[in-house]
Amino acid sequence: MPGPVPILYQGSSLLVVAKPAGVPTEPTRDPSRPSVVSILRAELGLPADAFLQVPHRLDLDTSGVLLLARDRRTLVALGEAFSSRAVHKVYLALVHGAPEPEQGRWESFLGQVERSARHTRWGSVRAGGKKAITEYRVLRRDPGSGGVPGESPGEGRSLIECRPRTGRTHQLRVHLSEAGCPIVGDERYGAPAGEHARVGRFMLHAWRVVVPAVGDEPGGCFEREPEVGFGAVPMTRPGDDERPDPHRTPNT
């Protein structure tokens, strides 16, 4: 059974939590399977009809900062903030290899490139896709020794900071994969076969989310450090869309 979901901020109309990897954001078709929403309802003692919905989602394996609205007005306001790009997100990805150059921007149009009963895979397409923009920089390089299954000698791994400027499905997973740097454990997008079982997840983490003032909530910069498997995160200079804030919550 999943453990408790850490609460980073609790207001009258907004919750900010640290989603664990492997726990779905919302209830699934299996009513017995816990989700972030169902766990929070139990932790907070909320009745079944109490309003608690997410304006954005994190994939099953993605951990990190997640917002939840406690009333419909806030849900709508947050949805508009995401659509207008007033919400800024910073992710950490542990990947195979490293992109060149070490800092840059990826732009493409994303669309479905494979669909089956089991899953859908997205990729850059020539026509019919939606524009996707990701800014990135390498934070750390880990030299490889070839001792990791599926990893070539000297290939190594890197910790990448990703700032999606759009919010397309699987955007970071696709852009990293197409740059030749699949996320560790993300077999759907190019990680070695069997790696997901060895790692237990794919290594993508929602590190920081900067939220504007919404209704009665002041907004702020919310942060959650990644689990130990990501390794040390170097001290970084905040970008233009980040600012010191008392809501910034370290890992505990």
C-alpha cells in the first residue's frame, strides 16, 4: 500500500502535494487502487462528495509537485493559468547520455505516432501535431563504466533540468528521447529493455512549480527535492520565472 502523500501547502482552496512515483494522480477504473486524490481524501477526512480535482496531471511514474483545487472556481482559474503559461514548471530527468549543446531549446510539433490497446506513443510529426517547446540544461554528468545493463561503455548518465513552455502529452519524454537521451527506465521512449523493472520507475521528477495568485491564494514557488536515486542536485541559479518564497518546501 502507498504511504501518505506529503502536503507542501494547504489553503482553503488550494492544495500542493508531493506525488510519489507509482501512484496514479486520480482514481482509475480499479476502485481498490489508491490514487493521490483518494489518499488525500482519507488523510484529510474529506467526505466523498467534497470537491478535490487536479488542474494538471503527472504520469504514473513521475514524482513531485502536484496542485489540487478544492473548489470549482479555483480549478477553472488554475486551468486558465496553465493555458496562458502563467504557471511555470521545472522538472529533473535522469537520462542516458547527454544532449549537445549542454543548454538549449527543443521545438517540434507532437502527435500520436503509435496507438494500441496497451498504450499510446507520441512523437514529433510533420503535420497535424501541436507545438511543443522545452528549454533544458545539463546539471550533472555521470561518467559511465559500462557496468549498467543496456548502457554502452563511456555513455554515462546526466541529470537534466527541463522547463516545458507548453504542456503536451509526454512532451519531456519525447524531446529527451529524440535528442538521443531517453529517460532512465522509460522503455516506451528508448530506454533499454528490462530497465524499468530494475529501476522500478522512469526517472522524471516535477521539481518546482511557480503558481500565480489565484482567488484568495497568494501563489508562490513550490519545490520538492527528488528521491535519492536521482543523485545530488547541484546548486542552480533560479531562472527568471522563479523567486524566493516561504512556500518552498525542502524534502524531508
